[in-house]
Amino acid sequence: MQQRNLFIALGLAVGLFSEQASAELTRVSDLSFLRPVSKSAIVVQKNRTEGRRWIALDDNQEPGASAVIQINDRASNAKQTVFDLSIPGFWMTSKRGPDGKRYQKIAIPGLGSHDRLGAPDLPLYRFRLATPYREGVVRMAAKPRDVRRFEDVLVWPQAIPELDGEKGTGAPEKFMLDKKVYAGAGDWPGSFGKERYGIGKALRGIPAIQGEAWPVRWNPQTRVLQVASRITYIVEHGGRTEKFKPITQERDRLAAKYFLNWKHLEAVFVPNFKLYTASYLFIYPDSAYGDEIKPLVDQKKARGFKVTELNVADDIGASTCTAIRNAIDTWEASVPFRHDAYALLVGDTDVIPHCTSPGGDQTDDLYASTNGDDLDEEIYLGRLSVDSEADLANQVSKILTYEDAPSLFCCYNRVGLWAHKEGAPGKYEGAHETVRTFAYADAPFFETFYGSQAGVTDADVVARVSNGVGLMAYRGHGSRDATATAWNQTNQYFEGADVAMLSNPLSRSPVVWSFACTNSRLDTSDSVAEEWMESATAGASSYYGATRTSYTSQNHVLDEWMFRAVYDEGLLTQSHAIERGEAQMADLSGSDNAWMYLLLGDPDMKIRTRNPVRFELKIPELLRICKFCELPVQVFDRRGNPLSNVLVGLWKPGAKNLPNQPGETWVNGYTDHNGKLTLPYTALTTGKLYFALEDAYGNAVFDAIPVVK
């Protein structure tokens, strides 16, 4: 009775529910509110068994129009979220199963599907909501506005997805049928949305739920398909609001895209506009690697990170997933909620092995998940799979060159789209065309390298990277030894020998994304991803790829949304773009790929979408030993205009510069509208006071001021 009263009161508050309406929602077998479809219309539908048909629910919309999610801002607040799900139509495709039966596959543009293999493959909308309290229950009610009924429909089951494959051919979709579900007498699913949620965590401790809204239901016995053209959902999260420390501006930007209701919760999780709070963990094989990693450690300290260094030999003691995870868990537990948490694993899998995901994939993701074996990761994670101290020094040099000293004339606004020939102009080329034709807020200049086109070769890819490109993205078949396998008209493989032909200078080391198979399989001899990173004078500054054979539809979504995250949503920190892309992939197509994808590179690195510009600084050239002093800084662009919200950090190591110590000075802040900032500092010893600046586009300075007596 208590639950029923809650729904009634909620409905009265927003003017959407009555007691009668609430009762209708609970009687899932009552179909009296459905709009019937004429028998003649059904006959026409049945006779057109081949191909794909658009079933219009709104005659004012074009075929293929996407579902629309609309937040009701007047009814939504910190205690409840109200949104409408509107569906202008759906695609119905006739498919014959291996059992000889004719099935209908239902797809709604803009919505994903579930991941229960063998159950009816019905569309649903997955969403994430933040809540203002950590413990309790969140309830959701649904009110369908207009539900259509289609008879004699046999819904295609959720099949084992298609795999991209390694050597130029993949594994096709495999039919699977859950006989128990298909023998059932009731509607599947049982309601238009999951009605009760426990509160979990996302984005490092923000209380959250992952909701499920089902606009389509089907009865296996009657073969009646119900499709709601519009449903209003009310999610009640009205517990006692807790107090949270301010989060970083970076996490706030990601949360605004990640959570459906963030605009109504942002006042609870206030972004910190004064300073940057973050922690960074470095794990490397032994103390001998400390000198080579030091330049990157120093940069992070100067940027405002609280840095911790651990080595496997002395501090952890065992090269196992369990031992290293325990050390990471202990560190992360000490990091305050207000801090973003980053970690860099330094070493190949003989020192820092992959873990094994719940599904059996080799993964680094479990190192980033300290709150259970899941993909709601608390840490932004990267790896440098190095073989020696010299290798580490080379990779650190490339990263710092990209982040702090890039070329001033070329070519970070250029993106190469590289695709396998199979299925062109659809499949891999089609996925990249979806990327290329999107209307981005900050669109790059795209160049295409499509294997279906005559004359396109490995040499074209080498030439483009060598002459400057900000990002190169491959979509298609790959392997451990080759980014692309049999990808063009002459069936070339882009492998280690081709990587060795690259001649791009360090100042033009691109980001590489490979939406393919096993490029980042690190557990044998060096993979092609490692070869891109290990090139001492060329290659890549980061490489995002998979350890195992990956899924076709999931890769399509990941490809699309990684680009949208960076070039449309402005999530330039690469690990944040990965978080966004993998979350959308999970919502729309499935999460299996997320376990196997990993980043070789610095997770804190901002992807450059624009050619860099110089800062003009007003800052002292020399400092004297001083206790409790102030350092004025002013930042301009090259035209003399003051730059606001530029992060400025100071770090002064102590006399002994002990690991895991903040030193004599460790402070940061953002410039005001005049480009000005004054930071306190202490310099008790001679040496260097390091400073770092970074704007929203990744333009950065990392330098030092001499401290003398």
C-alpha cells in the first residue's frame, strides 16, 4: 500500500497520474487502451515478407526518424525526473530462421537493445540518472500515451552478435532462441519499464542508477506486438539530499553528457571553479624505471595532481592481477571523492599482466574498477607497454611533446578515416561515413582511406601520418600483427614493417583509434599497437585498441560516439571520451567490447582538435628563496587578449624530492576574466619551481623558474 500511495502522490504532483491511471499501469494484461490495427493493414504487412519496411507511428516524420527523449524541465528537479519517450516509427525486417520460421526483427532508430541472448530482440532505452543520496531505492512509473497493436508478429530473438574477425573475415551472427521465453503466455517484458532500482555509483562515486525504458512489448502466445508511440516516465529519487564536496570541472562536463538529469542535480554536485583536485598513480616494474618516468611525474605534479608512485618489485611484491589490484584499491580508497583519479600502468604483461573479465576476456579494466568486477570504473586508466628503460624514455618523450610542445603549424585539425573494403559502401566504410557526415560543433578536416577505392594503399596511410595528422581511426578487420588485414583492393596488411616506414617527427605523433580485433593483444610478442607506440622517432602518441576479437555492431557504435564525444561534446581528455563512447556502446549495442579495449598512452592527455597556439605569459623569470610568498601570473593569447579559466599549477620539490611527497609547494588555480591568478608558494631551497598551464583545448606550457639564494 505504501508503494501505491507513493505513485499516486507523485502523479498528482505533476498532473500526470490519477488513481485509475496507476491501476492501469499495474494491469499489464489489460490491452483495452491499445489502438487496434485493421485486419487489412495486417494482411498487407504479412504479404510483404522480404526486405525492410518502415512502420510509421507519426505521419509527419520521415522514414528512419529517430526516437526523441524530452526532459520535462517544469516537472523535473533534484527529487524526481520526468521525461517523454516519443517514437515516430520503427523498422520491421523479415528474416527466416534456421528453424524455417519467418521472424520479424524490430528496430527503432536511436534506441538500443538488451543483451539477453535468445530472448525477443526488442528495442529499449537505457539511461543513467544521478541521485542526491547514496543509499536507498529509486522507483519509476510509466504512462503509455499511445500504444499501437500489431498482430501475427514473430519477433526475431537476440542472436549471438557478428564478430569482426582477424584475417579479413569475421564470424556471422548466430541464431539463438530461448525456448522458455518463447513458450511463455504473458507479455515480454512484463512492463513498460523497470520499476525499482538500487542505487549504485558512476563517474567515481556519484550515486546513480541505470534505467530501462521498454516502449515495445510482445506476447509469444498471441503474437501481439505492442509499440508505444509516446510514454511518459516518472523516476522518483526524493530521498534526503546529502552534501557532496565540489567535483572537478572536467567531471562535471562528462556528467552533463553521461546523466540524463544532470542539469537538475548539478546544484548538488557543484563544480569547483577555483582549483583542480585530482590524484594520479604510477605503477612501474622497479625503481630503475623511476628516472625515465620522472618527466611525466613532474608534469602531473605541476598540473595539480597529487602523485603516488609504486613499483611492483618493492612496493607490491608480486606480478599478479590480484596483487596489483589490491594495491590500486588501497590507493583509490585514500583518494577523496572530490578528486578525479588517474592511473598509468608502466610495463608489459610479464610485469603487469592483464586481468580476466567476467566473460573471459583479457582486460585492463579491472584495474580501474575498485568497487566490484564491473565497468563502472572509478579510475581513468592507461598503460605504457614498455620493454626497457630506453623504450619508456622514448614513449614519455612523445607524450610530453604532444601535450606540452606540439608543432605550431600542423595538423591536429586533420583526421584520417581508414576503412576495410568489406561490405562497401556499407559496413566498415559505412560506419566511417556516419562519422564523417555528422554535423559536429567543432568539425575536423576529414580525409578518407577506404580500401574499396582503387589505388588506395598502405603507402597512402604512411604518407598521411608522416606528413601530419591529428588522429587516425581504422575500422575493419585487424590482427595482433597488423592494424589492418587484407584491407584494400590488393589485400595489403598494414603491419610492423609499415609502422617502421612512418617518418612523422615527434611533434606530429597522432592519436590512433583502431576499431578492429586484437591490435592490442599484449600477452605475446609485441603487438602492432605496441609497435606504433615504441617507434622512437615516429609512430603514435597513444593507441586505443582491442585485446581480443571484437563485435561488429558494438564497434560501429563505439566508432561513432568516440568522435561525437570529442568533436561535438568537447570531451577532449581521451579517457573521458573513451568513457562516453563505451557507455553509449553499452547502451545501444552491448558492453562486451568495453572489457577488451585498452588505452596505450596517458589517460590525462587531451586530444587536440585545433592547431595549437602560443600562450603569452607574464610571470617572473627568477625567484629567490622565500617562505609564504605569492606568485602573480597573467595569461594572454598571441593577440594580447586575456585568457580566462586557464589552469595554472605550481610545484616545488623539496631538497630530497622524495616520491609521493607534494614538496615545498603544490598548488593550482584558474585564471579570472582578466587572465590573472595569484598563487601562494614556498621555496625553502634552491632549484626549480615548476609551473604548468593548460586551457580547454589542450594548449599547454610546462616549464620551470630558477630559485636562487
